[in-house]
Amino acid sequence: MNGFQLYKLNGRELVPCDNVLDWARWFETADRHVAETIVGDARVSTVFLGLDHGFGNCDQPIVFETMVFGGNNDGACQRYSTWAEAEAGHAAIVDQLRSSNGKT
């Protein structure tokens, strides 16, 4: 490929995609959201990226991302290889924000 790998999801499992048009058609309509949580004035969003953000330099593709929008941690970001890691990472960030905000 061009030094990067594209992926689609089949359920929660990664499927490599060698055809950029096939990937783009899937990406256009796919529900890529893993989780979204509001904590105080911050929104925590975890999504499937569809592009390996490890750029082939990691043992597993890095294709999920949790990002914080707003609040004191605005811009904080974590990336993951699997849906399960993304769910766990999302929950950990939400717990951290709730603890720092004094909310349960």
C-alpha cells in the first residue's frame, strides 16, 4: 500500500481494506462511535479512526482514539488497537475526570 493501512469494522473486529474507494464508501456511512460521555464541561469521545495511526510501526494497528473536548483536559488523547481497549480506555479517562472534578 502507500505506507499506511486502512481498516473497516465487521462488528467490533478489524478488517484490512486495500481498496481506498471501498474503505471511503464504508467510512462515509459507518457508525464509528465507541462511546461518548459528558463529565462536567468536558465531552469524552471514543471513535474508530479507520487509519493505522501507528503507521505500520507497532505490533498492532492503532485505529481507535479517545479525545477530551473542553474542560481542564481539553485535547487529551489516547489511542488503542482494539475495540475492547478503546472501551476500557474511555472508561478510565471518564473515571479520571470524574475523580478530578469530585463527581461520582
